[in-house]
Amino acid sequence: MLTLMRRAGFRFYVKSGSTQEKPHIYVTRDGQSWAKFSLNPVSALVNNGFSRTELTRVQGMVTDLEPQLLQVWWEYARSQGVRPEKEERQAPKPAPSPQGAEASADPAA
């Protein structure tokens, strides 16, 4: 587990291998109560031991810290060989065909 940051008695962390999923973090207070939150948009995915009031408070903290958490999450993901979604979407475009060349509908041509 990699601790991303600590705030107000809570530890925000990722688990090794978790970069294969969409950006998310775990938050624990005492090592027994924990929750998993998706980032961008922030939403609670799993709650294990937080009261409803405390979960709402933690989700507010995650929302406030989302830009920093995403930045640190992607830094960690890059170190694990994962490219950010934006980079994956911006794959190189094929070169345009030369002027005057006719496109063929026949893939064998």
C-alpha cells in the first residue's frame, strides 16, 4: 500500500496493482474502518465501518482533495507503466493520403 497523503487523522492510499482499475483511492482512519472512492467523479464505492455521517465527511474531503489525489494517483500509475486516459485517447492519427490518390473500398487493393 502506498500512502498518498494524510489529512485530519485519515490516511489516503492506493493498493499495489490497483492502477489496472479507473482512478480510485482508499481512506482509513484507524486501520479498521475504511472506504474506497472513485475519483473523477468522486463517489463512494465501498464502505467498511464508517458511520453514514463520517462517510459523508470523508467523501467531502476526497472531493476537496480530488485534484491533488488524481495528480498523485497518475504519478503512481505512470511509475507502474499505465498511461493516463487522455494520452490513450490521443493515439497518433494515420497520415493523410497523398493529393489525388483515390481511396479504395477493396481492402486487398
